[in-house]
Amino acid sequence: MFTKKSILLAESSYKLALVLSKIYAFWLVISLFLFVLFEKVTVLVFCAPLLLVLAAVFKNKYNLLEFLSYFVVPIAYLLLVILPIKPFADYDFVLLGLLLVIYSLIYLLDKSNNYIASDFKFWLKYNAWFLLLLGITSVEYSFYKRGVFDLNVNSFFLIIGLIGLSIIYTVMILWSLQRSNSEQKNREDCKKLSEEYKEKIDSLNTYFQTSKDFLDLDYSLDNLSDALQMDKKDISFLLNHILNKSFYSLLAEERVKVAKKLLEKYADIYTIDYVMAQAGFRSKSSFNRYFKEYTKQTPSEFRDQKLNI
């Protein structure tokens, strides 16, 4: 259990996280391609720092110098691979494995990663474990090729499987990012619409607080449109997309408020049928249904409770 809430991805970080995740997936695909064809996974070394960079972005704590520091060792490793240094070339898989193990452990042992938003933390955590296993398998594969020892494990296919799983989990990160980004945009759009319709919402609330016309049995959307001097399409959009309710559910809710006030004030005087009629309901069944929906009690239960106080 953690006492702090998970850190949500800042709006400014979405685009960067999306780009880095695509680069990470591309790098994994290239690594898989090179290993299958040439049994080389040299470029895989850059996935380790990329994972740390992604973690920093998801925590909203990152800067260019920090990013560059993650790539110093992998770049040095790549230069040593390119240079014709025989002793190093013989153990490039071993050094690659050690780097993957070290970088993945840096991620897994960093407790601040616990506060990354849950979806992203899940994918990053498993990718870190895959890198750790890839590092261990790379070392074993190097010794196996040189006939030092054999653990009776097909390292070639194990490396392919681990890279493949990493690709799948990275695609999941991309899907989560795009979904979250879409939800964020929807929330922002709704917020903008709510601000634009604030004056109209205030007019609507004022109307129901000051007028009793809506208690008429034949009250309709046309009547509300005339009273607010607002086009019916605007009212329908306001109700359905901003307030998330239909005209009839709004009408029933406001009428229940009136019925509730009458029962609170005149529980010992008014009958249920009288209150129902005064509140604008045609039938007792609809009155009971809507009253219970909004108050969790039937009109009779509500009235009896007031009488017993």
C-alpha cells in the first residue's frame, strides 16, 4: 500500500511519452530482426535507457541532461562494438547482458516508480522484467556459443520470445496512451462546453427555482423553450450532452423536489394524492417511481418518517 496517490501523466507529457513509446517499439522490432537474421542484438542496449526515460516522463520529472546521462554507457558500448577490438568483440553479448541487468534493476529498485499511474506502471514494470531476463539470457547465450556450459535452455528462441513479449507490452503502452489522451481531450471538450453553457445552466436553474409553470400536467419542451427564450435544439443539447439527462428526467427531478418540500412542510396535513397532483404527476405509479429514484424512499415512507420526527 502507498500513502500517496499515483501521479497522473501531465498533459504536456502525453506527446513525448507517445513518441518515446513508438521509438521503443521500433527499437525492439529492429533488435528482433537483427537477432533472427544475424544473431546480433547490439541495438537492444538502447532499450534499457529508453525505459528509464519513459519512466521519467510518466513521473513528469525529466530534463534533457537526465535523458542524455542514460545513454552515455550504451553509446560507449556501441562504439566498442564498432571498433575492431577482438577481446571485447568476443564478449559483446556478456557486456550487453550486464548492461541490461543493471539498467532494469535501476528501474525495478526505484521506489518512486510506484507512483506512476497504474496502467503505465504495469506495462513498464513487465518490460523491465523482460529486459532483466534478456540480459541474463544474453550472458548464457554467449557462453553457450563458446561451449563453456549449456543450461539445456534454447537461448535463441528464449531471446526471440522475450523480445516479442516486450513488443506486445509496448504496443499496450501505446494503446493506453492513446486511450488516455482521447479521454483527456473529451474531458477538456466537455469542460469548455460547460463553461460556454454556464449562463444557460444558470438560467435553467433560476427558472425552476422561481417558476411553477413546469408543474402543469401538459408542460412540454416547447414551454421550456419559450420560457427561457432558447432554441429547442440548444436546450436538448444542454440537457443531453452537458447535464447528461433528458427533458423528462429533468422535469421529473424538479417535480420531485417540489413534492419533497410539500411533504416536509405539510406531512400532517396533505395526503399523498394531493401532493402528487400539486407536483404535476399524472399517476401514482410514476410519482412513486420517480420519488424513490431521487430520494431512495417512497412518498409514503418519506411522509411517515417526517411524522415520526
